[in-house]
Amino acid sequence: MSEILRLSDVRKKIGEGEAALEIVRGVSITIQQGEFVAIMGSSGSGKSTLLNMIGLLDRPTSGSITLMGRDVSSLGDDEMSELRCRAVGFIFQNFHLLPYLTAMQNVCLPMDYARKAGAAERAVELLGKVGLAHRANSYPATMSGGERQRVAIARALANDPVFLLADEPTGALDSRTGAQIMNLLAELHHGGSTILLITHDEKVGRRAEKTLVISDGRLV
Amino acid sequence: MFRNYLLTALLLMKQKPVRTILSMLGIYIGVAALSAILAMHEGMRRNIENVYSTAGASVFMLQPIFDADTQQAGQLTPADLNMLKTLPGVRSVMPRLNLSRKIRGQKDVQEVGLVAADVDFFSVYRIPLKAGRFFLPEEVRTRQNVAILTEATARKLFPLSSPVGRLVDMEGKTFEVVGIAGWSADINTRARLDAEPGGLVPPGCILTEEPETSLQLIELRTSPDADETQMAKRIQSAITRDEPSRRALFATQSLREALKIEAEFSQSALSSLLAIAAISLIVGGIGVANVMLTSVTERTREIGVRKALGAKRNDILLQFLVESCILSATGGLTAILSVWVGCKAARSLGISTMPLEIPPLPTLGCLAVTAAIGLLAGLYPASRAAMRSPADALRYE
Ligand SMILES: Nc1ncnc2c1ncn2[C@@H]1O[C@H](COP(=O)(O)OP(=O)(O)O)[C@@H](O)[C@H]1O
Ligand SMILES: [Mg+2]
């Protein structure tokens, strides 16, 4: 097993001076290749803020993030985008599919940004993998929540990312559909994917191999 | 990738048709105004060119004028006409005369405007013949009562059959209609006539021989190789008899010169219109910028998502720039297209006296400017979009 991600004493402060608020207060984590980790915590505990920093969407105020042995704090915005594009697959609570694109076009987006050829074939293949081959040309508005999240998972897989980051992937779904999505993530994990998931739902958290708990910006 | 930007832009335009059309409207109006003015500009230029390429480009207009200093007015008489005819270099002279006559047609009597025309008149102003023939030199010389009707008048007076060869009554005098002229609005400009005449008759039929008859304008045609400036001087000195007191009483001007001055005057008037149109184009650009700003704000979350999926700053920047360029270029293209259609319609319906034509080069320039406006208008909104922090953009509600 090789280490793919290391956070050491990562902190995030929002605002300046009197109104400054430290949302993440010194988090250190390492994640190995092929792990399925859940970070649990109540709403407002700083989970999303932490996940955004791990996914290179945000920069820590202090501390360091090392991705695949590379310190990312020195990267510029475009280099972060480049790395994010190839290394990170995002799955969001509210799916965040673009409404004016079909399922397939949505899945193609990360590959377009990676300037990859053969995006359409790969998109069809991925949609088949999540059981949605027949909805390839459907628009998100015509799909159920579970279907949308599966399209989002196919999109997250598009560039063969180093790891998947899921921010409350079942948060907007009923418990049965949520369980199906968790089954899909577990399946991907068995297939070798590294998954980092955040949730405030015990039941969801229990599906992971390893559970970390965050409270008030600190791991406990 | 560029295809994707294009696709996205078109999809979004389709999704918000009203907004798209409204934002294009500003550009549309600006470009339409601009290209309509350019078309008029071009029309004038071609008018002048028409005159230059006329067989008798060396046409001079001699007119009596009023001298404010001496309170005297020049006087042109039939005798002057005969004198000018003998000037070296002068091919023919003709008094410009017009009057109206009541002509009896097939059904009723109608008042018709007549213009004097000699044999040269037809070739100088390139008047096409539709039926019959033009005047014969003999007919003009011996002042026979012959007439040529313009097409519209021929149709009005003789709706049932062709008037060629018929005798018509003009207030007691009998004229033979020998031909029908195809008149177009262009000819009015070329001959500097205020309106389309109903018919043409030899000058002698209208002109009375009394020596005190005063002529308003004498048209002289010189041989094509004669020098324009020298010819004007020669005519002027002949009519003033080189007497200083008469110098200010006559004006000689070549038709070319007269039209040039007129065109320059209207062109400078158009130039100020051009400035107004340019301003409206800028206003249109501001409209596009406004729509793009709204769009960027509305799609903050989308920007966040795209960045999360790996979009770089340039990807976002280009996407919004392509969008604003398409908005303004579509507005511009449709505007040019409709002005083009309008010009064709105006010409074929005979509404315009000018050969309206959208000039290709300035139009290309116009389109380039439109695209540039799209770029400029999109630049600020697009760079704002591109600079957004992805985490903040995703949090945006
Ligand atoms: N950019 C920000 N500006 C102001 N407050 C923020 C910002 N980001 C996060 N917060 C606040 O920090 C806290 C933690 O947010 P978040 O990481 O989204 O929590 P979680 O995902 O665990 O619910 C919340 O109270 C949130 O309102
Ligand atoms: Mg959250």
C-alpha cells in the first residue's frame, strides 16, 4: 500500500481580525491507496471545508497537503486545476450536474478539460458501469435523484482519478436510494478505487473501512 | 474544446430566448444603423461614379446668378445659346427647360411634366429605350412636334395599347409619340432632375424664339478630350465677354464638379450620423456586457462545478467570451442581412434614388468591430468568472 495523501496540521481561517473564524483547526490525516475512509461530524463541524482543501478547491491557511508525494501549497491556480482534473473525482450532495447538458455530455466534461480523446466512448462505458447506459441522452431534469447521483459518480470516474471525494453523497436522497449509492461506492472500492467520504449519517459512515470523526474543526 | 464552448453558448441561448434576443437587439440596432448609413454612403459614391463613367462626362452647366454687390442678375438668352454652340470644343448645347402640359390619353386628360431633350440628352444620361426610337437629329433641328414618354406615364395615359406612333393632343398642339423611355431613379440623379418627368420633347418645341426669353440653365457638352478646367474657363469668358462687370453674373460648373460638391456635402452629413450609429453600437455593447454579468452571477455555481471538474481559468474565460461574441456577432450578422434585404427591396421597388449597396469591406470591418465589442463586453464578466475561487463559487446559493 502506498500513501497517496497526507495532511499535516492543516488549518483554515475565514475572515480577518476580530471576525476571524478558524473552521479547520489543525487536521492531520494520511490516506493509503485503495482505502475507503469516512470523515464524520455534525453539520457545521468543518467537513466540507476540509474536503475542499483536500480536493484542491481551496487552500489551507497553514499546514501542508501532499498529494502523490507532491506538496500542493506551491501550485498556482491553473496547476491546481490541472492536478484536480486528473487526480480528483468529486461527488457532491446536490449532484451538481449541468442542467443543459445530457448525462453523457456531463460525463464528458472532465475529459474535455483534460483534453482527452475518445471521451464519448468512455462516457458511454462509464454510464454502463453505473447502470445508466439507457439514459445517456437524458437531461438531468428528467432523472430521479439516485440516477443523477450515479451520473455524477460516472463523471467523477471519467479521468481515472487517484481518489474519489464524496461530500454527503446520500444527503439529498431517500434512505433506499442512498443505500444503493453506497453499494455502488463500495463496489468501486472493491474494484480498487480510493474513496474519501464525508457524512453526518452514522449508517453511511459505517459502510467505510475506516472512520474519522471531526468536531469543531478538529479530529477526535 | 472550442466546439464545446460554442455548443454551450448555443444551448444557453436556446434556454433563455427572450434574454438572448433582447441582448442582441442593442447590437442589432447599432449595426443596422451603421450599415444602412454605409449603404447610403456607398450609394452616393456609386452615383458619382456613374456620372464619371457617363458617355458625356464632360457636361457643363451654365447658370445666370444674382450679384449681391451690384444688385444685378445675369441673363441667358437664345442668342447666347447660338453663340455658345460655336465655341471650340463644344459639341452641343441645350437649354434646360421644363414645363407641364395637359395631354389627352386614351381615357382622360392628364397633366404631365415635360423636359426638353435633344439627341445627345439620351446618350449623356444613359436613358434606356423601351419601345420606338429616340429623337432624330432632324426632328430636333427643325423643331418637330415629337415626344417620348416615360414608361410610367405611357402606362397611365395609354393603359390599353402602346402609344408609340400615335398622335396626342397637348393643349391644342398635336405631338407624335415616337418612343418610350425606361426611366429609373438613377437618371434623375445623373441628370440632376428633381423628379421623374412624364415625357421628353425637343427643346425647340418649348422654347419661344423671342430674344428676351430668359433661360434658367444651359447645358453644354464638350468633346471628351477637352480639359475640364480650361473648358469651364472658356465658357465663362465667352459668356462674360471678358467684361469684369459681368464676371459675377454667371456661373459655369461641370456636372462632375456639381455632383461632387453635392455628394461631399451629404457625405459629411452622413459622417455625423455615422458617429450617432457608432454610439448606439457602443450602447448595444454595454447591453451585452450587462447580460453577460447577469449570466456570470447566475451561473456562479456552474463555474464552481466546472472548476471542480478541472476547468482552468482560460477555459472559463473563453467560454464566456465565446458566448458574448456569439451574442453580438449574431446580432450584427442579422442586422447586416436585414439591411441587405432592405437595400434590395428599396432598389427593386424604386423607393430609393440611390444604387444602395452594402459595401463589402466596411461591412467586414463592421462585423469585426461587432466581434470586438463582444470581446470587450465579455472580457470583464468573463474574467470575473474565471477568477472566482472554486470553493466560494460552489458555496454560492
Ligand atoms: N467561506 C466561508 N465564509 C463564512 N463562513 C464559512 C465559510 N466556509 C465555511 N463557513 C462556516 O464554517 C462552518 C463549517 O462549514 P462546513 O465546512 O461547510 O461544515 P460542514 O460541511 O461540516 O457542515 C459553518 O458554520 C460555515 O457556515
Ligand atoms: Mg458540508
